[in-house]
Amino acid sequence: MEKQLQHFAEVSCQPTPNDKNNERNHALDETRMEKQMHFAVVGDEPRAVPAKGLKGACPSCGGAMIAKCGEQKIHHWAHQGLRSCDAWWEPETIWHRSWKDMFPKEWQEHIARDEGGEKHIADVRTEHGVVVEFQHSHLAPDERRAREAFYKSLVWVVNGTRLKRDFPRFEEASKTFAKTEFRSVRIVQFPEECFRKAWLDSPVPVLFDFRESSDDAVLPADKTRELLWCLLPGRVHGRAAVAMLTRSYFVTAMRTRSRLLDHLEILRRCEEQVRLQREQELAEWGAWFIGSVRAKRGTGRHRRF
């Protein structure tokens, strides 16, 4: 555990009416947008990338796809018309593509099926069976829970810059994070003040990516934005634990292991730390109280003389 955590980084609400309006506007925009994919079946090539003039078939449903290679959006495949074979699929941005391309091509846009025949397209599925979903759009809690139940072994990476207030709120709240025995783990007393409510009760790791991107590039970032802030599932006496991860650590972990972190061990040791701190605070308060009572008694005896 100690050696694993040494590879971490060296450093660590309710929505307002404006946020709610932004959520609605984003949702409306996304319902009008076509569903985009990076790969399609073209002839004998099962994972062909889009090129101008190409036509292909969807690897999931077999429907006709058109390569769209304009100058305004990233090159992508789209179903003919506005149909989509997966209700969970969202429009792809440069943020999505940059993340997905950190993993082997054969891991991307993996078609997953359950015992009942239901199927969905996962952003990335590693050779260890872990699904990584990169979430930019607003996600309803019911759909989030449905995806977690369907994929079972899942890690979320959430774009933390979609709404303007998200990063400033997080940055301000991070000043109150408490250090732990782990160099790159912090305890967050009020997680609702720095993370969006929809993600607080997720039973899987949720990594927030605050690095900004434009329409055609991922932008340079300061240290706080460059890190990934992993909200661990579970709570420590009502408080959350957050791990600070470098991007290279995250990608390497997903490529080589069946789980990102041993979050249960981290929470256990953080819980022990919080318990000891509370006992110490209670002892200090008791000592102060006894001392103040004795001081008052002493003052009272002095006055009688």
C-alpha cells in the first residue's frame, strides 16, 4: 500500500439557479446532437477510423454509418440520420478522444453484453475487465446507477470543467482538506461543497478532471488542474476520502491492474486516524474543562478570604 501510494501526486452544494439553467441548456443541446463513434466496420476492417467519403457499419447494431470529417468537429462516425443504437452513448468531444486514445485501440468502444442480451458500448474496457467511462454530459442519477450495475467493475472519469462554477468551487473547498498518513490522500469534511451532488453516492471510484480543453486541443494546466481528484466510494465518519492521482499513474494502473486503488484499506486507515484525532480532541477538551473549573473554584475561595 505504501509503495503504491508513493506513486501518487506529490501534492490535493447545491447547484445554483445558473447551474441548473446551464444543465438544461447542455441537455437540450445534446439531444439535438448526433451520436458519434471513433470506429466503424468498413469491409474487412472491423475498427476503421473515419476518412472523408467513407461509409461503414456500426459494430454494435450493424446500421449504416457515415464518416464526418469537417473542420468544426473532431472526425467521427455517425449513424445515418439521428438514430443511435445505444441510449447511453453521448456526443464525443476532444476531451473524450484525448482520454480514449491513451488506451489501446482494441480496448476502445467495447461492446458489452449482459446475461439477458442487453448491450452497451463502453468507452474503454481493459484486458482486466475494468470499464472506464469518460463522462462529459450531465448524467441523471438513475442512468448512472444503471451503468454501474450493468458494467459492475467500473471507474468514472468526469469532466470537471463543464460548468463554470465547478472548478472555482472545488478550489475554494480544497483549502479545508485534511491531510492523512498517506501523502496523496485527503479527508473532506463536506464533500457536497466541492463535488456535484449526482456523484456523491457512487459505489465506484469517480475521478474529476479539471484540466480545460478547447474545441481542438487540451490546454496546459496548473498543478491542481493537472491532477486527477479521485472521490473514493464509502465514508469515514460521514467524511469523504479523496486521492490525488497523476494522469500517468491512472493510465498505468488501468493498463496493468484489475482495480485502481485498495480504497477499503485507505478508508480503514483514514477512519482510524479520525478516531484517534477525535479521542485526542476530547481529551484536550476534558483537560481544559477541568482546568477551567479548578481555576473558578480557586478564584471563589480567594474571594471569601
